[in-house]
Amino acid sequence: MLFWYVLLKGGTNTSYGLKFVRENSFQPQHGARTNATKIVIVITDGQSADSVSTKHEAQLLHNQGIKVYAVGVGSDVSQII
């Protein structure tokens, strides 16, 4: 199942996007299968507005066995992790 979440209010609220995915995706009622690999791909063009919350939400996804990959695009990407 593919979910798209787009925030068009400006800024980079990455933690909210991760929280939305964690609470609404990968659920059986949305087509998730227990034996399927669960992956989140975050595509962002800037720094997270709240890096502490973003790391926390990513950790919660990781704790649920969900793999999180981040792809930075544009001139505001400053590091490779």
C-alpha cells in the first residue's frame, strides 16, 4: 500500500509526516501484511523543523520493524548519514 503525505504550508515538518505514517500506514485495515517488509522512504528538501521529534518518530518506526530511508534533494541538504 502506498501512502502520500504532502505538507504544503512551508517548512519541513518531517516528524509530523513520520508520525502520520506510523499511525495510519502498515495497519491490516489499510492492506498491511504481517509477512511483508515494511519500508518508509522520506524525500525532503530541507532540515527538519524539529530534529529531536523527527529522530523520536523514526525510532518508533524502527522499533516496529519498519525500515526508514531518507533522501535529501536540493541545495539545503548538507550531510550524508
